[in-house]
Amino acid sequence: MLEKVKVSDLTVDELRAIVQETVREVLLEVLDPDRGLEVREELIEELQESAERVKRGEEPLVPAEEVARRLGLEW
């Protein structure tokens, strides 16, 4: 268990480090909400198979801009 420390007992550098790490963690959560989640093996296999079909010319490669347009997103 972590020892409880009062803010008044921290140095400015220690407090600054804690604040920076907290901000970093929050930004990562906001910018990458899937961070830390595992990818199911079935999805990995499906993506690999799709990539192989594209390489063989069996499946068209759709540019990201087209995908965004189809989904009504601004690119």
C-alpha cells in the first residue's frame, strides 16, 4: 500500500512531476480511449486475411478519405 504523503511535504519538483504524470495520463485516456484494451485474436486474424485479399487484388483498397466520406466524417 502506498504511503500517504501531504502535499505540503512534497518539494516543488516532486509536485510538478506528479501533476505532469497526471496530466499525461488524462490526455492519453482522452486521446486514446482504447489504450490498454486487448485486441481479440479473431479481429487480428480478420485484419490479416483482409490485408492478404487486398495484396492479391481480391479486395479493393479504399483510401481513408473515401471511408471518412462514406461515414459522413470530415477528413
